[in-house]
Amino acid sequence: MAFVSLNGSHFPTDQPLITSDNRGFKYGDGFFETIKVQNGSIQLMKYHFDRIVKSAFVLKMDISHLKKQTLVNDILDLCNKNNCLQSSRVRVAFFRCENDKAEYIIEAFPYEENKMLNYSIDIYPDIKKPVDVLSNLKTANYLPYILASLYARSKSLDDCLITNTKGNICDSTKANVFIIKNRVIRTPALTEGCVDGTMRKYLIQKAKESNIEIIETEITFDNILEADEVFLTNAIIGIQSVTKCEQRIYSDLVTQQLYEKLFQPFDQLIVD
């Protein structure tokens, strides 16, 4: 039997934990983190907790009762109980309760590494993402990304790109977007409305330490089609090369070099 954790206490997954007046359910009044546990350790925990603090501040939720080590212990305890401590995908959802205090539910699932050799994307045309104080957060209202995922599935694509109200690229339904042209690496700036991804932040920091320039800027769909390489990053997949967008076929030579230099060994990603 699998379990979930509510504020550190374990419950069977088939046991209801919230009522119909839960604000996360009724209003999308919350936010979430998706976290990878590998070999009994949490990857990028410092970045995740920093984003939790930022999200709570922006949404005016009180998490003063929650310490980072408490959350680490709760996550690892649940992974251990669900027999997925060696490799798991963890989701921590925060929602507002009385007096703006935030409570949290943790889910932990076994995860198998699955880097796709052929990865196709396209642009999602129907919804434009606004650029505002919420844009960089992973809020409980994720409808643009859900609808874009459904669009990708209907077109037999692996992912879709989300654009902002200016028509520039924000990110994909699952990840942050990077392009390479003439060996120059670029990614949408936070001011373009992309999620402030933990793996994005890690990559930019490690690249700077290695004297590799990554330019945060505006990126158009034409830039995507004209790029030599395109890759995606998130906390679970790490880095995923894109093979195709419309009729454009990409190489992955520089992406592979970047991966070997900055993403291996995985122990590097255990950032406390």
C-alpha cells in the first residue's frame, strides 16, 4: 500500500485528506514543488526550499512553522515508507488554511530514468501566459500548462512551448527552454514569464562557475526554429535534448558536452 504525508503524518493514498472547503481545491489557492530523490538524498533542496519561501511570500502564506530540515525529513520518511528512496518523484503541494497558515501534502512515486532519444515539440497557440508577479511560481492554477499538454498529446508531440502575451517563448509544459546558436546558449529571462525552475537556476549558476555564458533574454518562435540545438531542463529529467520542432531537426553535440561537464556525476545535484 502506498502512502501520502499530510504535515508529516502518513495516510493511505485511498484515504480522503481534504474537504470541499479546502482553498487549494476551491480556488487554486496554493503552490507546489516537484522534487527528485536519488540514492536517498534530495536533489537541489536548497533551490527548492528557496522557491518555497519565495512562493509563500508572494502568495502571503505563513510557513514560519516549517523548517527546511523538517520538510527534508518528511520527504525522505515518505519515500522510505513507499519503498522508493533510491529513486523517486516527489510532489509537495501547499495550500492556505486558517489565518493564512500553509499546510502541505507530500506524494512520492517510484521513478525510472527515461531520457527520450526522439523528442518532438511545437508551439501551443491557444493561450498566452501573462507576465506578472505570479508568472515565475508553480501555483495550483496550472490550466495553461494542462491544456497545452493535452494539445501536445492530440498532436502526438512530446511537449509544447508556452508563449507570453508578447508572443515570446516562456517555457514548455514540463520544463524550462534553452537554445543554442553558434555555440551561444540562451534561455527566456524570468521577466518573460517563465517558471523560475530549480534546474534552470542550477545550470545557470554552474555554467557561470565554469565560465560558460548563458544569456537570459527574449526568445521568439523564429529563434527556436533557427537554433542549432534546443534542450529542456527540470528537476526530474535534468536535461532533455529536443530532436524536432515542426520540420526543423536539431543536433545535440553542445548539449551533450554541457551535460557531461555540468550534470555528471549526479552527486553534484545534491545541493543542501
